[in-house]
Amino acid sequence: MGKAQTAAREVNENPVVQVAGRVGMVFYGILYVMLAFITAQVVMGDSGEQADQKGALGQIAETSYGPFLLWVTAVGLFAFALWQLLEAAIGYTWIPKERKRIGKRIGAASRAVTGVILAFAAIKYANGAGGGDSSKQQKELTAVVLGWPGGQFIVGAVALGVLVIAFVVIRKGVKKSFEEDLNMGELPNGTRKFVERTGRIGWIGKGLAYAIIGLLVGIAAINADPEQSGGLDKALHTLAAEPYGVFLLAVIALGFLGFGIYCFAAARSHK
């Protein structure tokens, strides 16, 4: 092990970093619980809130102590991002298969990026600037890429990548492989089955949401139309307009709630 890896491991194992990262995971889970309620509002026809993590931050901003809570959330998310970054660099050593370990580290890196993006969005909301329209931003980015030589193929490749991620996330829920990352014995007595079930529901529901985003991006690539692209907010509102959409939205809302609860358990018992 090189000096850089040794230093990274020492930082990762530092009690302050561990506590800060786990507290940050609690905030990450809170955003998903709030996202579940926003999705439920979409099911009931109330589409006033942006249906993604930034929409959850917007709801925090509307509370009496909004700015203070947003700053606390931002600090927590930065701590979560640091923890995930360290996991991406030297974590998951308990996974014997190298390919699987690399996959988990890539997942940790993506969560670190998400944590940083959401932390900056929380700061913007705290300063009264708002977090921006995610779907609009994605449409603008898709339009730029579609204008490049071979742009349709690039957007199509991105769509395929999102669909692959969706498959991996759903598979993780179906096979309950998320349990490999937890010390289940550290959970309070009688809660293991509950964590298993909510974790399974959470990962599958999150994967379904990714799959819908991937399909929308794929349609945008096929038709060379950035208006058909969009993020989570666009995906959920597109579903709401379909005859079968209410059922799928209800499943996804339950999944977000389950994933949020899983994050609370992981904050305590993650290896």
C-alpha cells in the first residue's frame, strides 16, 4: 500500500470523519424521505414542487428555520461527500472480487459528486437564490450535445449508461446485496427484517426512477429532440400523465421512502 493510500485510510478511519460522514448520510436519507412525499403529491395531482432532491431542499427552505437548516444540511452533505470520496479511493476492502469492489467504489464516487452538487444547491437556497430547474438544465445540456458531430450517438450512449445503472441498482435491491455493506448485527434487535425490506424496496424504487430517466434521454437521442429529455422531475411528471403512471409513481414514492430509511440504517451500521 502506497503512502497516499495509507494517509487516505488514516483519514477515513478517523473518528471525526466517520461520525461526520454518517451524520451526512442521515441528511442524504432525509432528502429521499422528503422526495417520497413530493412524489406522493405528484401521484395526487399536486405538481407544484420540483420532484427531485432540489425540490426537497426547496421544501426545507420554506420552513420557519429554512436558512439555518439548509446550512446545516449543506455541511452534512459535504461531510457525506468526503466520506464517499474516501470510500471510492480505498473503501470496500471486505469485497473479495476486484471487479465488484471497483463497481462499488465507482458508486461511492457518484454519490460523492451528488452530495457536493446538493450541498451547493442547499447553499443557494439558503442565500435565497434557489437551486435551479434540474429538468431545464438537462434539456439545455442535451441540446448542446445534440448539436455536436455525432451528438445523437453520444446522448444515446448516456441513455444506455443510465439504463445500465438502473439495472445494477434494481438488481442490488432484488438480490439484497446492499446487506454486504452493512454490519447487520449493529442494528437494534428486531429491526433487521425491517431494514432488509425497506432496503430492498428502496433500491428497486430508486432503480425504476433511473430507468425512466434513461428512457427519456434515449427517446431524446432517437428523435434528436432535447425537449423529450429531462431529469427526475421530468420523469415523474411524464409518468403522471400516463394511464399506468399513478401505480408506478406510488411504487417509486414508496421506494424513495424505503431508500431514505435504508440510509438511516446505513449511517449506523455501514462497514
